[in-house]
Amino acid sequence: MTTYKSEFLNIMEERGFIHQGSNLEGLDAKLMEGVQSAYIGYDPTGESLHVGHLYTIMMLYWFQQCGHKPISLMGGGTALIPDPTLKDKTRPLLTPEAIASNIESIKQVFAQFLTYGDGKTDAVMVNNYDWLKELDYIGFLRDIGMHFTVNRMLTFESVKMRLERELPMTFIEFNYMILQGYDFLELYRRYGTVLQMGGSDQWGNIINGVELGRKKDSAELFALTAPLLTTASGAKMGKTEGGAVWLNEAMFSSYDYYQYWRNVEDADVIRLLKVFTTLPMDEINKLSKLEGADINEAKKILAFEATKLCRGEQAAKDAQDTAQKTFEQGSVGDDLPSIVTSANALAEGFPVIKALNETGLVASNGEAKRLIKQGGIKVNDEKVEHEDMLLTSTHLQAEGYIKLSSGKKKHALLKIAG
């Protein structure tokens, strides 16, 4: 393991955040000169970021903890045009109103990880729309566009993939990487920002900014990327059967968030403790010695610490309490996902498949039917035998709920209004 002079790079190295760096020796020396500024860009194309984004948010978190100034850049300008992603299709265009609404929603998450304010090391959130909207197109082409060669742009994986598959790539997407490189130059001029960080898939775009800064302002800028976030089995991190693991509480409950971390693969636990918690490394190293069933204790710590960081300590305690009651004590906790229906609806018979869908235990009627046939659905811990089963008042427990289960790890409640 490489040892650096700066605290930040040592933490990045020790916790497994470093994949590539443009000049790590130079960056190390720069960080030792005093407070520096670094940024990561996020396109507000949805109401919430997900666990995949959390990987880089933690880089900003540690940057601030080490006495530097982090910048969370909202791509309010670049989100107006699609980026050339590795997907086959062009990303849909969003309206300015939708983007502004997404930014307001996303802000809630960053406040959990970063301290914002006017201080020397306080974080700031900026929107690249503020400078991109002022650009003169002809002037931008002459001043900035001349420093980007089509030859180099064609070597980017996102571009090569589209061309190799003979898929359309619009001119507006081709401009995206120029605008992203310009962001780095603009932040250097406004805040003295010398470092851009991101995921490994952003390496080419970040290097564009590094080179643009050198050509335009003779600036010494740096790039640092984290490895692609995958599970030990090779799956993309941050996905469940029901979709993405969203960071916003309104889109993904704290209980489900806790359970996501609680149910990770055994082989991933220590790596995820390093990346997604702030536990000291000596504690993580002790947990790495656990074997067999004892690894579950490390998973519980991971789930609690990760939930505490993103949702707050009380939410983590509530989720932990619910999980303990549900899985260890055989009862149910207050934080289980639930839906409410009327006594009349239950008297008429509430379709079990409808209940499974509305509680989020399944993603579709087809999945519900398949799981019932496989014996994976239970009502009050009793196996459901028929897909046309109706839930009635006879299924109500003394506490006033009906417990629904999908497999051994997913549970929800059907309650009566009032």
C-alpha cells in the first residue's frame, strides 16, 4: 500500500477509494500546502441520488474531514442536454423546472454528509447553469472548443460503444464532454479548485478539464477517480429487485435502507465498512477476522453505521429495533413497511397479490404469482397456497395487523384504518 504525506490521500488509499490519479505525487504535495478545494459533479436527472453516488459523496466527506473545502456541483446546465452514457439510448431531455425541482430534493442528502457555510473549509453547492447560461456560442467555440480534438473524443468508451454498435449519437451529446471540462476551468477561476473527483467512468471527462486548465490558464489541476462499485459476485452495487437504493427517505424508507446493507454478500462486508462508514480502521480490521455466522455481526454494524450517516442516528436505531423484533424475536417492529385499508375492504376480501404489490414486497403481479407457486409468500408466517387468496378480518392479529412476507428477509404489514 502506497503511503502519502497528506492525510486525505492516505485515507483514500487505506479505505479503497483510489482507482486512478493524474499526478498523485503532485496532488499529495499540493494538499500539504494548506486548504485546497475539490469538487464532484452530479447531474440532477432524478429526485434523488442513489447508493452509486454515495461512493463519491464519501470522498467529499473525507476531503472536508481532512481540513479542505468540498464543492458539490449540481449539473443544472449540463442536465439540460444528455451525456453520452454507456447506455444504448440517448437520455431524455428534462425541462429547467424539473431540474430545479430535482436539485432542491437532492440537497437534503448532501446536508447529511457535508457541513455547508461560509467558512474556509465549509462546503458549497454550486450550479453550472449559473455560468453555462451566459456563454456566447461563437465565443465559446473559439475560446474553449478549439482545445478539444475530435480524434481524442472518439477514443472515449461512451462514444466508441455507440459507433461500434452503429447507434445514433447526437451532436448535443458530443458537446457534453466539452462543457464538463469547462466546469473544471470555471471552478478553478472562481474558487481556486484544483481537484476533480468522480467514478472511474468519468476519467476521460475529468482529464479533459485538467488539460483545459493547463492550456488556458497554465493551471496545475488534478484528477482522482474511485473504482467501479460492484459486488463480490460482479453485480452493480446499489440495485435491488425493486430498483435503485435511493438516498432520499421519501423514495426509500430507512428500514429498507438498513436492510439493504444488512443483506449484502459476506465477501463485501469489510470493503463496504471501509467505504460507507466512518468506523476507525482498527475496528474494521478486527471485524475482518470474523468468520462463518459471526460475519452477521459485522453486517449489523455496517447496516447501522451506513443508515446513521445517511438518515440520522434515530432512524438507524428505529430500523435496527424493527429488524431485531422481526428477525430475532419473532414479532414485528414499528418501522416495517405498511399499508392501510378500511374494515369494509377487508370484510369484502383484500386480494393478497394486491397487498404484496402495494406494500412493495413484489414488483409486479407476475412476480407475486411466481413466488406463491414457489412457496415464497407467507401471511402471518403461514405459506400462501393459492394466488387468488383473499385477506379478511380472520387474518388480523391481536395487535391489529396482517403480516406479509416475501422470502425470509422481506416483511410488511397490512393495517386497518383507525
